[in-house]
Amino acid sequence: MREQSHWESPRGKQLPERQREVENKRGRMTAPTAEERKTCWGARDRYWQCLDESNKDSPECQKLRTVFEGNCPQQWVKYFDKRRDYLRYKEKMQREGFQPQENVTKL
């Protein structure tokens, strides 16, 4: 028995591109192709560069955010957002060191 590809219907017919997009948006996780990964990473990098050079609320960054979200799986967007926060925090800790808060009451 032939193994079913993730882009095939149960009857073995190749799904049209638009239907693939709809299937993916319904929450079915499929592995992105190499080209889709490159597109996602490029969109992420352009968005992060905008954030580094300006502020989050700039219209350009908002537009790049929309492109980033449109080119990457939702789970990847969440991961990359958390990763950026972590990398920025790590950089700050390396630059400034840990500074304990003063006047903190213990419970």
C-alpha cells in the first residue's frame, strides 16, 4: 500500500494549492517545504530588523508583522516571539548584569 502524502486527499488525488492553504489554516500541521521555511525566516528577519531600527507601533513594522504572520505557521510565530524576548533579555543580562530589586518583601 502506498503511503499517503500530506498534500493528498484520502482518495489519493493531489490537492489544489488553495485547498492546501485551507487545510493548513484548519489547524492540520504539515511540515513546511524548504522554500516555505526560507520565506518564513526572511519575513521574521525583516520584521525583527524593523523592530531593532524603529518601534513596534510604526506602520512599517506593523505591515512586516502581518507579512511575518502570513508566511509562518502560527506555532512558529509564537516560538519566534518568545525567542526574540529571550534573546533581548539575555543580551541585557550580559551587558548590564543581574540587578536585584531593592525593597522587595518576601511572602
